[in-house]
Amino acid sequence: ILFPNAYSKLRACKNPPCYTLKDNLHEQNISHKMALTDRLPMHSLSSYPFPVLNAEWGVPRMKTTDAWDNHGDIVVGNDVWIGFEALILAGVTIGDGAIIGARAVVTKNVPPYTIVGGVPAKVIRKRFDDATIAVLQKLEWWNWPEARIQRAIPAIQSGNLKELEQCLLKK
């Protein structure tokens, strides 16, 4: 799944564990291709999600999120690729331009433009050198108007950073 836009944000759907990625270009439900999840409550004597299945047990209806410990929001940066069936735990931030390998279990923050994979996910390598990463973060091409992005696609696809910088200067 590619998250190309700065306005991307995850929000819970009405029927968890489905999440919606919404940005100013499109909206896409994601549930079976990857999992975005909180963690089991360690203080509970059971891992069973009673608040989720309250009717079966006759317990008071609670917020579904009360079934898990809240470790914070999952924040996905711009221009991120998340591989098939990757699992991202609550409280994790995925930096701009990162790549998450298929079936990776991401338990810690992923720096911008870093490739991670495995169980638990570990850094495989950076996509670019530090100078290139700094320029890409400064350019924030994903925040540009669509017309400018369209003009910049050849530079983006070819990896021509100088040409991409020139696209910013052209109005």
C-alpha cells in the first residue's frame, strides 16, 4: 500500500479491526492486507476482548478500545510502502519514504527513508544517503499541487534529485 500524501491519516472504522486511510486524493479501507493494532492489556487476567464481545457475556457495553492497552496512535508518514500482511503495533511512527517488508512486525519507530523487515522488524538499510534524505524531507514533494507533482513524475521516477528541486522552482 502506498501512502502518497501529507494529509494521510488513519482512523478507526465502525467495525474494528478495519482502518481507513484517508487523504485528499482518495480513501481506501485496509483490513486484510495489513494489520494496525493495539496491544493486549497486560494487567488483565485474560487476553479475551470482553468489551468487543460484550453481548455474548452480558457485560456492560464499553468502548471497543477499552479492550486493549492504548500505546498511542499509529502515524504513517508520506510516500510510505507497507508490504502485504505487515503488522504495525500501536504507538509506532513510520517516517516519510519508509518501506515496510511483507509480513514484518513493526514494534518500534521507523526512520524516514528506511527499509525494515522481519519479525520483529529490523533496519535492513537506508534507501538513500543522509544528504539525499535531508533534501527530500525539505522538498516535501507530496505537499505540492497535483499539477506540479505531475510535472515532477519523470524526476521522481528516475531518481533525479536535481531535476526534482528544479520542479519546485517552476510555478
